[in-house]
Amino acid sequence: MLRIAPYTGQIFVALFAGFVFGVGLIVSGMTDPNKVIGFLDFAGNWNPQLVFVLGGAMFPNLLLFGWILKRKTPLLDDKFHLPESNTVITRQLVLGSVLFGIGWGLAGYCPGPAVVAIANGTESILYFVVPMIIGATLYKHLTT
């Protein structure tokens, strides 16, 4: 009998989830920076369409999160990997959130949709993704 190793199952599920997530980002318009900037422009020509995307993500999570955690163990791992200690809102967390929001508002991209938008083949996405990768790499090397 053929048995799939747990690690192989994790990879398959991760690839499938990533594919579904990417398709969802494209279909919802999250990879279109003009749509995102329109959503964030409360004082100007506000486009509320992405509220439905947010609701479509949050509603199932609110319904299922507690139920899933009651299982005690996930399907493809030994335990759930949830934050256990660092739950304090710090100055660094707030500053990082503000910087993330400013970058999102200026560029119209956040990391997930930006990586998916690379598939569109537009050169302008590289002006966001390349510095994002450089910044993440610098952060990793400077903090470890």
C-alpha cells in the first residue's frame, strides 16, 4: 500500500493552498494596485469593493478558527504553531505596522499580492518586489 509521508503531504497542501490563494488574489483584484489604492483612499474616490474580499476572508476564519483548534492537533503536523509568549503590542510592532501601511498605500501592493502579480509580467512590479526581497534579506542578516 502506497503511503504519503507527512512531509510530502504538507508540501502538497501548501502548494494547493498557495495556488488557491493566488487565484483568489487575482480574481478579487488584489493584484491591481489601482484597485487597492482606491480602496485605501477614504478621502477621495473610495472604492469599497475590497471590503467584500476582506469579509470573504474574515467570516470563514471567525467561524472555523475555534472549531479547528478544538481538534488539539492539526491534520499534517504534531501541534499548532501559535504565538504563546510574544503577545504584547510593542513600539516596534506599531512602527512596523505603520511602515507596512504606508508602503501598501503608496505602492498598492502588499507582499502576497506582489508575488502573485509577478505572473502578470509587468515590469513595474519588480520596483516593489526586488526592494522587498532586499529588505527582508537585510533584516534577516541584521537581526540574527
